[in-house]
Amino acid sequence: MSEILEFVDVSKHYGAIKAVDHVSLSVKQGEFFSLLGPSGCGKTTLLRILAGFEQPDTGRVILGGQDVTDLPPYERKVNTIFQSYALFPHLSLWENIAFGLKVAKRPKKEIKEEVDKMLALIQMEDQAWKKPDQISGGQKQRVAIARALINKPRVLLLDEPLAALDLKLRQRMLIELDLFHDEVGITFLYVTHDQGEAMSLSDRIAVMSHGSIEQLGTPAEIYEAPRTSFVAAFIGDTNFFDGIVAGPLQKHSPFGGTRPVPVDKEYSRLIIGDLPDLECYNDKQIKEGERIFLSVRPEKLRISREPPKTAPHLNVIEGTVEDVIYLGAQTKYWVKVGAYRISVIQQHSRFLLDEIPIKWQEHVWLSWHADDGFMLEKYDEQDENLILTPPEEVGETMEDVPIAVAASEEEYRGDSAAEVPVS
Amino acid sequence: MKGQTRRRLSEWVATLPSFVWLLLLFLLPTLLVFAVTFRPADPYGGIGSGWTLASLLTLVNAHYPAIIWRTIWLSLVATTLCILLATPMGYYMARINPARRRLVLLLVILPFWTSFLVRIFAWKVLLHPEGFIKHLLMFLGLAGQDTSLLYTTQAVLLVMVYTELPFAILPIYAAAEKFDFRLIEAAQDLGATSLKAFVSTFLPGIRVGLMTAFLMVFIPSLGSYVIPDIVGGPTSEMIGNKIAQRTFVDRNLPNAAALSAVLALAVLVPMIAILTLRRKESPRDVLIEEGV
Amino acid sequence: MKHSRLPAIVTWLVMGFFYLPILVLVANSFNSSRYGGQWESTSLKWYIRLMGERDIWQALRNTLAVAVSATLASMVLGTSAAFALHRFVGSRLQKLHYGLIYMPLVIPEILMGLSLQLFFVSLNVELSLVTIGIAHVTFCLSFVTMTVLARLQDFDFSIVEAAQDLGAGWWTSLWRILIPMLAPGILAGGLLAFTLSIDDFVISFFVAGLGSTTLPIKIYSMIKYGSPPLINALSTILLTVTFVCVLGSHYLSNKGQKAA
């Protein structure tokens, strides 16, 4: 696949605020690419720079091999689905869809054919002569898509297109968007603050924060192997451990200290405050003596009343259950281990009613495989607040995030954590 | 940057016509008023060349302090009366049902659309010695044959209130409409009397409207000219009358300019005061937000 | 809770205060007595005399010529000004621009009238209908700008961006999108400008030359020196025309809102 779109070292600031800070990225032909991040992270500015509504301070924008940085919006082969849809209220749906072709002075017959084709695609042939204020939010969205697609853009830009819809409709439109993308084969550049949307739709995601890209990769890469505390906390739930790399493993194993463990350069021992030493996969070759933060997703942890069977590369720690929240498909535990309060999610794959559930104040063992802990390249204490913040508020209340009740947090985060695609 | 230039260009294209028009035909003439003050008059009613303090010295006329003082207090009294009447009206209009509110609003706006001169004339007819009110007062024994209703300071004040009142009602109503009336109930719930609740919650709640009303009534009142000219007499002249007299009767433009300069300064003081007060109330939001 | 009846009483008393003089005036125009102290007899004689006053008809023609041209010019200038003020809010130029637009709204008319006369006299421009028209554009411009600006506050600018995004240049976006969508605001501003222009006396008086009598100037001289009953009749006609226009536009805009 060839590159259809490239941002080369693009920067844009408003006064002292750096909206976009030296961003370079490229998007492949036909790809569904998402820019994901909290409000104020620069994703919309980047999109508007591509559309031509904003001018970058530095850098170039290359579209289909052509430098479009200095072209006005109406000379760029991209089209945008606006958050508010921006349908022309004084024109009928038919005229809205025909607008681009009319402006391009295409022959009348061709316009009619194309518009009718589009109306068929969005299944709204019978409503062609309605005005935008006479149709529903979901229908407006479809008209906006048709209006953009009729111009056959090289890239379709979508700016939080589902934000204005309610939850039910959002889920349906999510499926429709996916179908449209498969059907028309155009490159989609999708901007959203909703990690669930980005995860389920995208081929690749660029996670943005404070104007720069934190991590770029497939949804699974980003979820399973977060590189920074921001990515780990913004996408899904996680636990952070603060430790010092103590060289390869030899005898101080967490398994009781009797059995010798073979030296393995790929794994490192981590000294963590008042916890027993942990073992983790050190693919980044971080040197001995360096301070590092480890991220472990709650669903990677096993919780049990009895000590787990020992196995190679298995980390085990002991603690006391502080909170238990039953969530139907899963149960969430908060376990106090030393100074840490660790969240654990247990799927109920074989939940039996007669099984005695783990309760508050019980002594438990937590265990996880060394491969499931990720050493972070960048850590910021502020990011811990993200774990408890609804995505739409991230960026606005970064300074003082109230300690949210764990139950309310589940409303917006629980489902996405459970439905991460493994593809 | 090319796009940056394009944006600057479109800003200038959209701004320039009105900007240049007002610069040439509003700001420049207004500054000219101050300049012409220091010019001599020419015998043909025009403006002579050279510079002189003659016009400025005419301001030290024995009659002027009285006229300036009258202009200010008449305007203040008229403004106070307008606000006193408009505040309960704004309160009432904000509380009634929408259909009736539309009717009252229409009735308030309607006089505004009718001719200013016609409305003043209507009062001249009413107050005329042969007019309706005089006959009514005489019939009630409240006025004698010699009582004069027209050409008095009271008549000027009455007609000023009549013509300016809609300009006080509209901003106060606009502010009252946004007021949360549950605050009054909350104050009463906490033990305040109706009047105390009104004063301590409603009046502060509509203060922006009150300030706007003050500006909208007080400043035009300072420049009143037609009202004292038609229903006032020699004892109710205002600065506006003197400006007109110097312009049309004496044909001495520099003298008229000197008086106008005084009026302009008198207008600037309350305007700047209120505008600074209002700016403190609601500092403009900075529009640095992504995607705005 | 007991509501005070005072606000209602004040409101309806003020309504009486507003309309009593107007009603008396209208009634008097049908009274054959000169000052309407007593009712002599109902007659249309003042209206018939009014028809013969050729000066009045000439003044009306002048007024309409000035009003129509000043309205059109201020609609164009005011719309463009409002657009600039809204679109480029915060720039230094627009802060100055806003000050220039705002000042004419609050400055007393007599100041504007005299300053314009000084301006024209200094430039040796002969006072005429043209100078009246120019003066009217100057104050109407601010009113049109403010009216359109109010409409722009809740205008979604991404609609213009959408048009550009779909390939429309700024000219096309202007004519196909911006102007049609702002038409109600521009028309409302134009209506306001027209009314203000037709009604203006003070400023017109200062910049009027020989033979450029407008209707308000004519009415003023009639009030000062002429026959009151004739003005009664003329005023009644003017009042009827404005009432019908205002009620009509009110009815139309209400209907428009319901249809939307």
C-alpha cells in the first residue's frame, strides 16, 4: 500500500499554546486512521490543517504526492464530515448533496445521476426534498457523508462525527461508518476522543497529547503495549508500579527464594518499594540502576485465595481486598499491597453461584506473567488521574481531578476494556 | 505563510469599507469639532483661517453655567424617572406568559418605530392652552386660565421621559428575562420581605441592564434639542438649543463647535465610566480553543 | 406566595401614557376645531387640505429617495462590517473597528449633525440631498452592523467551511451560503435603517441645503410655524403606515418562526 497522506514536521501554535508540536505521520491508501486524544490535544487542529482551514506555522502537508500546504480548502481533494454536520439549512438534502458537483460546474445529467446514486447508498431516496431540520441526527450524519463522498475525495476527514448522537445511535452509526469505509475504499482520517470508537473502527491509531503523538500503532499494539503512562491510562484501565531495574534475575526470585532461576537477559528484576521484587520483560534494554515505571492492565492479574502454582516468569504478590464491585460480566477488586492500591478485573468465564466469592478484607494472592507488564518510556504522575476521568473531561480537569467513585467510572470505561479487539 | 496572508487579506477586504467610511465621516468630523473651536468665524457663516481662542472665551458667558447645569440635571432626572418606571415593567414583562409578553413588547416597541417629531407634536397639542389637558385641569379646578403647561421645564421633562422610556425598558427587560426568579423565592425563604428580596436579588441580577439603560437614556438626553425647542421656553433651554442657535441663527460655526466640544466631553465621562465598569463585569473570553 | 401587583399596575399605566397622546392626536385629525379643546364636528377637511400641499409631497419624495439609497448602502457596508467583526474577533483591527461602529450609536445626534456640517463646510461641499444621504449612511451603518452581528452570534461557521471544503471559493460561499442564510438579519437591519432614515430630523437638519427638505424637516417647520390640524392629519397617515408595517412584519416573522 502506498502513502496517500503525509504530515512532515507540522507545528501550529495559538499565542503561547502549542496546539500541534512537530508532528510527522503518514497514512496509507485506503486505511482507516484515527487521531485519538483528549480535548485540547491538537487532533482537531491537525485535521483542520489538512482540510485547509488552519495554516501550519511550520511543516508541510503532502496529499497524494502533492504539497497542499498552501492551497485553500476548496482546491484540496479532501472532504470533511463536521462535528455539527454543517448541512446547509436553506437547501434541501438533494441540493446539499449536489453542492460540490454544482460548484464544480459538472453537467446537470451527471449531477442528477451521482446524487441519486448517493441517496441510494445512504438509503434516503424518499427524503431527498426535505430540509436538514426535518430529519433526525443519524440521517443528518448520513447526508453529510453522502455530501462529502460525492466529490470522491482522496481522504475523508471525520471530526468527532458521532459526538452529537446518543449512545444507541452512536453504536449503529459506528457499524454504518465501518460499512461505508469498506464499500467506498476511500482513506478515512477519523478524529475522536472516544477510545472505544477508535479501537473498534481503526486500522491504525495515533494517540495524541499536548500537541504531539504519544504512540502510533494498531489498536492491539496500543492497548497491549503502551509506551507511555499517558497511553496506558488514557486507553483502558491500568496499574502503575514505580521501581528500579536491578539486573537480570538470579536467585532473588519471588517464588520463595529456594529454586534457582536461570539467568535470562530478556527479563529484568525490578525493585519496587515495599513490594517483593518483580520480574518483567525488558525489550527496551533498560540498564541496571535506572528508575522505571511499569504498567500492568487489571485484567492481566489473577486473584486467588490460595497461593498460585509457581511457574516461570510469574509475579506473585500478597495483599488485602479493599473493595469489590460486581459488574455482571466481570468483577473488579481493589487490593491493598503495601503502599499500592491495585485494581484487578476478573472475567466470569466460569462463575459458579455456589462458589464462595472473594470478599472485602480477605487476604489474597495476585499474580501475572512477566510479559504482561510494560516498562514505560515516559511517565507523568498527572496521567494517573486519567484512569478515573471520563474521556470527554480529560484536558479540562487535568489539574485537579476529583477522586471518582469506582462504580461511576465503569459506565464509560468498563465496556471498552472488555471489548478490545484482539485482531 | 500564504494562508496567513489570505486571512489578513480577507479581514481587510471585509473591514475596510465600513472602517474607512466611519473614519472619514464619523471620527474625522468629530475631531474637527475640537479643531474648529480654535478657528475664527468668517463673515459669510463659514470657517475662517488662522487660529484664535475667541470661541473658547465665549464659553465664559454668564448664561452658560446655568444652561449646562440645567442640561445635566434635566437629563439625570429624566434618566432616573425612566429607570424607575422601566424596572417594574421589566420585572412584570419577564414574569408574564409568553403570549401576553409578546403583546407588551410589541406595544413598547411600536412608539419607537413611529415618528419622533409626531410624538413630540402630540404632546404639544395635549399641553396647548386650548388643548385637552388644560381643559381637563381647569374643569377639575386644578388650573386657572393663566396656568401655562406648555413652554415649561416640566413639559420638557415629561416629553423627554415619554420619548426615552422605551430605551430604558428594552435593556432592563432583556436582563430581567435572563434572571432566575427562584432567587427571589430563595431570599424570601431565608426570611427577606418581598421588597428586601427584590432589592437584594433582582436589582443586582439586572445590573448590566440598568447600566445599559442609563447610557441609552442619559447620553441622548444630554444632547436634547428638539424637545426643549418645541415644548420648552426660554427658561428651559439646553446645550443643544444653544448649539442650534449658534449654527442656524448667529451662523457662527466656531462658537457652535466650542459648545459641542463641551457636550462631547460631558458625554464621554459617563460613557467611559460605565464601559469600564461593564468590562470588569464580563471580561471577554479568550477564544483560544481547539476547533473553535 | 403573594405577588405584588405594583409592576403590573405600572406597566399598564405606562401603556396608557404611551398611547394617550397618539389617540388624542388621531381623534383631533377628524375634529374641525383647531386645537381640539372641544369637539366641534367630525370632518375630513384637514385631510382634504393636506392633499393640496405640494411641498409635503415633494418632501416625501426626497425622504424616500434618501432612505432607499442610505438603506441599501448601509446594508452592504453593515453586513460586511458585521462579518469582519464576528469572523476576526479579537484582532487589534477589529477592536478599533468595533469602537468606530459603537460610538455613533451612543453619541448624541446633535453632535453628529454639527460635526458633519463642519466637515462638509470645511471641504466646501454644497449641502444637498446627497449630503443628507451620506450622513444617514453613517448612522444607519452602525444599526445594520449590530443587527447582523446579533444574528451571526448563533451562526455556525462550520457551514461556510463546509462549503469551501466542498470546493466553493469565497465568492460562491458568499452568494450561495452566507448571504441566503443571513438574509433575515440583513433585511431586519435594512428595515431598521429605513425607519431611522425616514424619521431622522436632527442630523438631516444640520446637513440639509436649500431645496433639500425632507419630510421630518417639513413637519418640523409646520410644527414651529404652521397649522396644527394639518400636522394632525399628516401624523395620522404616518402613524397608520408605520403601524401597518410593524404589525405586518411582526406577523410575518412570527409566521416564519413557526414554519421553521
